[in-house]
Amino acid sequence: MLHGNSVRLLTGNSHPELAQAVAERLNVLLTPCTVKKFSNGEINGKISESIRDEDVFIIQSGCSDVNDNLMELLILISACKGASARRITAVIPCFPYARMDKKDKSRAPITAKLVANMLAVAGCDHVITMDLHASQIQGFFDFPVDNLYSEPLMISYIKRSIPDWKNSIIVSPDAGGAKRVTAIADKLGVEFALIHRHHVAKGEDEPEKMDVLVGDVKDKIAILVDDMIDSGNTLALAAKTLQEKGVKATYALISHGLLSEAKMHKIQELPIEQLVVTNTIPQHNHRELCSKLVTIDVSPTIAESIRRTHNGESISLLFGDWTQNGGAY
């Protein structure tokens, strides 16, 4: 399946299940490496086989314990650089600190740029990631970045698993996701809606509210689409707002299910049929706490992007005319 036998897959401790799934798709073995902590918290990495002049791909996601996972990635990149790897590609399904992509207030850091600089200094040659929070993060790098899209997988899931999807409306919980929902709505041939969130001033007793600004959701199947869920507050507000506006049912499709601050029992009680997330973040612990949680497997997309990168083929062809329209961002 692969050109020659010079692909090497490595992984840290962030998401070994995804790395194994990608390796099986590519019909290669994961290169043995050990990443562990010393008693004082320092991280040590050791690669057990020669990778000299090999095409190395390190799969490491920015999930829980994000700082440890980022440090593991940097150490593995540096180890590969020192071991004379021909090319080092960091495969980061969920990019760490992606929400800190601009200076939105005085003295705020642009941490996504700092992460890009750290990857470059460690010796990274190429990054493959998925559904960046903001596409301009690609401009923080001085080497190639391939941003993969989960929207084609979401569209396939909608057609396969959501009853009466032709009577659906694609909903964005904020104005920032307008381009994403309009692209999905166009592909499905359905309408879209935008929700506006009211930020309540300090001292007011009235809870935070949302209003539907664009689109008629009454008697429709509402499909909420967003790139990330962490605390679940936005999802809760949006689901309750849609219920008040008279939707038949609500489904939520989210690229990165961080859920680090979410109370899963509260999501279980929300007026939604399913919360659908990709497995860029490990979800086994969350699935045990919430029966509404459904996972979409992104390993085929990641594996094919690795194969195409190694063989010098176009990755944009993976997504057809999606990338011709600038993706969903």
C-alpha cells in the first residue's frame, strides 16, 4: 500500500488507540518508543529502532493533560531530528492552544503562534492537523501545514444516521461558524440558521440567552455544528433555545469533543438526540457517562493523508470540491 517501506509511525501517550487504528489502515507497525515521566515530572522519550533517513510521522493529539502531550511531541520530534530522520511530520488531530489564535484583548498572548515556533525549533518539517479553530493558524508556520476537514465525514453521518435529514436545518451557535454551516447546508441542499449569544453584563440576574438571528427552525430537525465543545455551556444554551423555537429534534455535531469542563450528566439531560464528535480526542471515558455521545472515526482520513504525503500525492483531492471553495472556514 505504501511507497517503499520508509514510513515510520510513532506516538506518545495522548491517543494510542487512534495511532493504532491509523497504523492498521496503512498496514504498518507502530515504531516502538517509550515516553514516560520521572518522579519530578520531567518527560523522557526513547525510540527503540533506527529511523535514520526514514519518513517519520508522530501522531499526538492536544487532549487532556495538553501540556504534557505537547511536551511529549516536542521531545519525540527532537529525538527524531537527532536520529537523522529524513522528514518529520507532526500529526496533531486536535491542535493545542488553537483558541488562542489572536490578541483579543490587551496583553493577551497568541499562544497558537508560540506552539508553532516551538514545533519549528524542535525540528518539525511538516504538520498535519484537523479542523483548526481558525485557518489563519496555518500562517504561523514557515513550513507546510495540511488542515484536514471533518465536514465530509459529518455529511456522510447526517445522510446515514439522522432520520428525515432532508427536513433539517444546519445551525451555527455563533456567527464565527457561519461559513462552516453554509457550506454543509449547501452540500445537503437544506437551509441554515445562525444563533446570536447575549453576553450579560456583570451584576445582572438574568441568565445568558441566545436568539435565532437567521433562519426558521420551527418544525425542523436542527443540526448544531461547531468545531469544539469544552464546557458544554454553548451547546446547552443553543439546544434550549432551539427547543423553545419549536424544533422537532436537535442533533449536535462537533469536530473536537474536549469535554474537559463538561458535566456529562448535564449533557445527558439536554434536549438533544445525539452529541456526535470525532475521535481526535479519546472518548471512552465520556461514552461511559453519556449514552447520547456518538463517535465518528477519523483514522481513515488521517491514514490516507499520511499515505498521500509520503507518496507525494495531493491531499486536497481527499475532499473533492470542498477545498476548492476554501473549505468550511
